Amino acid sequence: MSRITKGQQFAGNIVDILNTQFKSKTAQGKPLEGWQRSSWPQSAPFLINKHDVRREETVVWFPFVTDDPNSQGTADWLNVVNADGSIVTTTYVGMSPFWEVFEKVSRFIGKNHIVFARRAGQRSTFEFLGVYTSARKDDTFVYRRFADFIEPSVWNR
């Protein structure tokens, strides 16, 4: 596990990145198998950077992103990344009421996000975008990049 920098590409699937880069484990201490959710971990304990004195909780996020704000989105979400990748805005575009969806995703808002994105239409290539803060603004979630590299070995759960 060495430094990962903005723009670095990864082939494979979500579980490969989690197991290879973050040495992710199940509650029984085994490597994850078949993990395809867009965020990890799904609950506490979340990841903590061992050098962060504030001990800010962090998740690894695998969104589909586009630079087209008029896109239909993917899997009920529209994740629009700006030209330099410093901001991702996320809007729910599915059919369920927003409050129902917000209940499910609210545990991730306010946490930092390590982002490995796929461009809309791609399934097997991920690009590391950086580490982002997250906040809610009305019915939109806003992610702002504050780091464009990580050392995976310093992240512990």
C-alpha cells in the first residue's frame, strides 16, 4: 500500500480496492467478499486517520459521477463533479420521498469521504478524486476536496 494520488486509476471492483488498499475486514476479521455497496464502512466504527488529532470519522465512497448537470444520474443519484474535481454535488433523483432516503444516508453526512469515482457509463475503472468534507444544503449534498492524496496504511477502523 503506497500513496494514492488524485487521478490515479484502479481496475476491478469495489471489494478489490477495499481489500487491497485498506485491508478491510468483516466483523469476524476476514477480508470482505462480494462487497458492492457504494460506501464502506456502513456503520461505526468508521475509518480514522491515525495522524488526525481530531479523530474525524471517514468513509470510502464509490459514486458514479458526471460533469453533466442535466444527466439522469445512476442508481437514483446524480453526482455532478465540477471541472477541476474539487466539488461533487449529489442530488437524489429517485422515486422514493427524500426524507426516506435521507434517513438511510444521513449517517454518512458530516463525515469525510475518500472518493474513488466511476464516470457514468463505466463499470470497472475507478479514479481516485481525493478526500472530501460532506455537508447537506437543502436537498443536495455537497462534497469539497481538502486532500488530493492519501496513504492508505494510516487509515484504521
